[in-house]
Amino acid sequence: MSDLDQIFGRFEEILNDETGWSKVTSKRGVNVFQKQDESESSFLILKGEGTVMGLPQDIVQVVQDLENRGKWDLFFEEGKVVQQVNEDHGYGYLKFKGNWTVWPRDFSLSLAKRETENSTYCVAASVQHDDIPEVSGNQVLYLFNR
């Protein structure tokens, strides 16, 4: 099983598990929920549910566009695709601003997209990549760390 298959498998487990979610907040028509992951890595999982107006392919394009993420994400500082493996998979770097409650943080990610008959999923998982060095002064965060 490839790393991407493992990432999507874990994502589908989380997506399909309806137990243990508690509502955190609601803003602009999006309900935000959280739950504690019960695997050995034990991390906090967040999900949002709401309606976004637009065509699915347009929304996916906005989510995948790292260079322009700052137009809709206030904490985003910079990002780039460092290696495009194919149309649905690549590696990227994202850096987020700190504020008075949070240190600046960055991610080295494997970014992937999968389409089903009714849905399109975009997932990211933390990886080490030769073209993405650690940045001094940033807190490194991990997504779907196995």
C-alpha cells in the first residue's frame, strides 16, 4: 500500500466516523467540530461543515493554489509547490504567521487529490522532503503524522 493510499484510508476513516465529535463554533454558515484521535499518534481533529457556493472544481483549484492562499487565509505567509509528481499529487511548503498567542509555523506536505463519483477530496500529510529545509524560529506542525 502506498503512502497516499494510507493517507486517504485514514482520511476516509475519520470522515466516516460520526462518533465523538463536539461542536466548537459556527461562523459564516460553517459549523466547526473537533474530536481527539484515538490512534497511537493521538492528535486533535477538526472538521468544518457548511455550504460553499461555487463549482466543485473551482473550489478545489482555490484550495490547491498555494501561491494565492493569502487572499483568503489571514495567517498565511507564504507557500509553494516544490515538486509536482502528477496532476493529483505534489509536495509543498506552507508557512503561517504567528500572533501573540501562536508561534509562526510551517509545514512540509505531501498534497494529493482524489475524485469519486460524488466528491473530490484534497488531503495533506506531513513529510520530509530534500527541497524543503527546516526554518529556524518556526514551530513545525504535522498533519496525519503516522
